[in-house]
Amino acid sequence: MRMLTQVEGVVLSVAVYPDSKKLAACDGRRTIRILDLQTGRELGRRENLPSPMDKLVVSPDGRRIVAVDRSGKVFAWDAEDLVPLVESASRECLPAMLGRATKVWGDSCRVVTRGGVEISTDDGGGKVCAKWPNQGPGVVLLDQGQPECIYFAISDDGRHTAVMVNNCSFEPASLVYVFETEHLLCAPGWEDREDLYSEAIDSCGEDGNVQEMIFSPDHQRLAIRLWKGNGVTIWDFQKGEAKGYSEQEWYSHAITAFAFLGNEKMIVGTESGEIEVWDLRTSTQNAS
């Protein structure tokens, strides 16, 4: 691993620019920083944000930084000089501001993939539904009753939809499913619940509650971060394999934010303010 920089307060979110040369990072002291990914040098910052920003992304064209605060409001800044573009908007505006539905978080939300499939969750319930263009009513992909929360993410190419279901009971656990959205687009009338490849590529159970998940740039893997976790689980859903990555000396510093830097590296932020670069080829791996 390589230390990139140290910031004050908890690292809440990190996002890599499309050119992989810069990083946007938000901390618990309501500050966004733009960092050079080679040197760690600070290129710009914006302080005194209206509230802490839990989710931070850079638009695919590299022109905007978009964030979601803890109340679900959306904010956007120019990615070069951090001039505000949107001071406050509802969560439903996030896909439009990004240019495409890269990631969406929340208990109730709706996105449309690049192939035209509408994926939505119901408010407070555990249903995830899909509706295909010009194909009549939609179908229920998942029905998990009334979980604590249910989130999902869309891969950059729009092909895969990941759904995570958190259940905060006496034994917290999360289930993560990956749906091959474009396969479903070709077969909206699927009925065989036993055929995983017609509804989901695979599912991955995790001991503890998943807090965040992101697709790798090649769309072949999903990285999963658990609550108060000291590592990251990377799930290759094409191979059906999951591996845990951690650094031994990090056991006292819980991971609070992460993002892919290419397919073989990861940017990781911690509770104590470190921002590190992990090489996934050399970091400690524990098969699971």
C-alpha cells in the first residue's frame, strides 16, 4: 500500500476522476479536496459545506463532482474549481446530473439504464422491480419483505445492476445480487425462479451490514465494504468467487470510503483520516 495523504477527520467518500489522475475526497469536517493521485498534492478545496457528504462521485465526463448528504439532498460542483452548480436538489436528480445512472443510493429510488430498463425500489419495502421499454407492466426481481434498507448501483456500461439488502436484526447480514440487466432486456417474460441466470448472476451473503458497493471499471467485479470493516470484499461475479483484501497494520483503522483506481488498484479512506492506494495484486488476500 502507499500513503497518499492524511486529512483531518473521517474520510467519508472518495471518487476518482475519469482520467485516473485526480481524486476528490470529502471528510467529516465538511471539506472537499481535489488531490493529485501521483503526488498526493492538494490541487483545490472547498470548505464549510452545508453538511457532511456521505456519497461522492465524479461525472463520467469529468466536469462535475456530485455528492449526497445524510438527508438525501444532492449537491454538485465544477470538478476543476469547485464552484457550486447545484446547492440542493432531491435524490431523484442524481442520475440526470451525472449524465447517466452510475450509482444511486436510498430506500426508494428509480433509475433507467442505458439500455432503457427502468429499475426501481419501493418506499420502505424490499421490492426491486424492472420495467422494459414498450413491454407493458414491469416484474418484481426481488421481494425481501421489509428489510432495514435496500440500495442498488448500476455499472457504468449499464449492463449490470447490483442490489444489496441490509437486515439489521440480532444477527446483521446483507445479501447482494447482481442482475445482468441487458440479458433481462432480451427476455422480459422470464418466469423460472430456479434459473439464476435468468434473474441474477449470483448472490453473495455477507456477515454484517454492507455500507457501500462499487463496480470495477471493467464491470466484472463488485467491491463491497462492511460496516466498521477493516477490509474490502471483491466479488468476481463472473467466476462466482469472492476475496477479502486488507492490510495487517490497518486493523485499528476502520475503512470508511473506497474507490477503484483502474481494475487492479483501489483508493481507501479510513476513520482516522488516511487516504491510501492499495495494489490489489499485493495486498493481503483472504479467500471467502
